[in-house]
Amino acid sequence: MQDMVEIKDGGAARNAGLRIGLALSLITGRPTRLGGLVDDAPRPRPGLGPGGLTQAVAASAVSRGRLQAEAGSPELTLTPGGPPQPGDYHLDVAHLEPSSAPFSPLLEMLLPPLSLAGGTSGLILRGGSHVMGGPTSDEISTVLLPNWRALGLNADYREISPGFFPGGGGEAEVTVVEAGGPLNSIRAEEPFQVREVGVEVLCSNLPVHLAEQAMQGALDRLALHGLSGEGNLRRAKGGKGQALLVWAGDGRLRIGFSTLGKRGSRPEALALEAVEALTHFLKSGAGLPSALAARMLLCLACAKGISHFTVSGPPKPLQAAMKIINAFWPGTVRLSSPRDEALLEVKVIGRDWGRVL
């Protein structure tokens, strides 16, 4: 049996260690013990919540492995039973108790291992699609999915119905096909150059004029910054809520910033928050936002070749992801800030799914 990987702070950055640690356990076949886990609440508390426990159960099912985990426990141990197995998996974060935990971490955790497995896999994900704690359904389809495809992953994503806090109940269907070859590395060291801009607004069981005001507010605010974008308003049935995504592309990769509607807040405030986040990033001169880079880091570590990019924004999610990856593959991710203290330079030595160490 391979040596066990022990990670004491798997709950850092909203269980980033849990998501990445489970994925790397499946990819490498190494037993993994994760500690310091937290729940799925907007303000996380110690102990494994329904969303995190569902991730662990899914990892065990995909590898036919042994899992030691309980709801509320701050730690778990996964011993993979073999390589990731393609198949059909139905995963509901509320299968043990009512929960609106995001289902996006499930997809992020399973996508790389299932891309390594031979064949095609189908996922049905149930839980929160537009909640705190993970990328929204619109971010997945508009930002993450195009980026994953640019790296060489092959997946399709379709939201069936949205799910908001506190009810959850959202559902999405995902198809994952084995990656046809090595994943691609990236270079994004220079400032992000905007070639396209878009606004996505979701409105579910709320007056549509609120969504129209939010979208127009975002487009008007973008215009003040010299950015011209296309707007798309999507009406859905499933829970009650509103969400807005402002995204931009440079012809290779996409970035995005989401906001969720809050009771009593004005639609224009929703637009202002997302647009200001985008323009603040563009003024930083970075190649990628730190939060997005943290979500791409695992795939870049599995790629072939060396990735270089600069990031701006809170570094904690990126540092948490780096720590977990380096626990499995030492020296893979390196951070430095030699030129500008406001930016971090990131170097990722791709391990080609662990074939190059």
C-alpha cells in the first residue's frame, strides 16, 4: 500500500483541501487523511457538513474505496480501492439531511479523476446551484467549462433547475468524457486583455423587472468603464432567487464575478458589486483572479508542461490549493512576488497525471 497523505487543515478556504485532497487521492491512489474540516454554512463551523460528506462518499464510490467519515466529524480517511471508474453517479447533498450546500465542489472534485478514467461518465448533481461556498451554475457553464475545455478536459454541463439558500433543491446534469491526451499548460503573466464581455442574469420566481433592472444596471456600469457587453436574462423555476454574473474573455480563457440577490437589496446594487469586482481586477494588471486560479490549479498540476501566470486578489484560496497539491506532488506549485507586492507570480510544474514527478 502507498504511504498515506496527511492533511491537517483540509477545511481551509471553505474545504479546498477536502475537494483537492479527495481528487488527488483518486488520481494517485494514495490513502488520504484530512483534518480540520468544516461544514457548508455561510459562516463555516468545525465539522463535516452534508456537502463535504457527499464529496467523500462520491470519492469512495468512484474508486470503490474504503471511507471513514461521519457527519459533524472534523476529519475523514479515504483509501481508494483502485483507479477511478467511469459510470453514472447520482449525488445529492441533502441525501442525509436538508441542505442547500453547493453542488459545484462535487463537480470540481470529480472532473479530473473521471477525465483520467476510461470511458464516459454521467453525473446528476443536486443541491445549491446559486449559493455561497462554490461557483454558481452560471459560472460553471460560462467561465469554468470553457476554461476546462481549453486545458483539454471534455465535459458538458446543463442546469435542470436552480437551487438557492436556504431551500437548495437545484439540479444539474454533467457528462464527462475521458481526456483524449495530456492536459495543456497556460501562460497568463501579462495583464488580462478583454476581447469579449457578457452579463448573465438568472431570475427564478421573482418579478422579471428586477432582473431586467439588474442587467441594464450592469451594462450601463460596464459602459462607464469603456466596456461594451452582451446581456442574457434567463428565467427559471426552482426555488426563489436572483443571481448575476459579469464575465470577460481574452480569446483563450474567461474570468467571471458573481453576486447573489439578497432580500431587500436593490437590483442595481447586484450589478454594481459584480462590475466593480471585474474592473478592480482589470486595473490590477494580473493575468487571472486569485479565486479562479485556485480552482484551475489542480488541472494545471495534472497538465503536461509548465504554467506561468500572475494573480491578484485574496491569496488564501490559492495558498490552500497549493499546499494540498504540494503534499501529494512536492514542489509542483510555487508562489512568489518579486515584481509587485500587489501581484503574485505562480509557477505550476505539470505532472501529467502523476506520470512526471
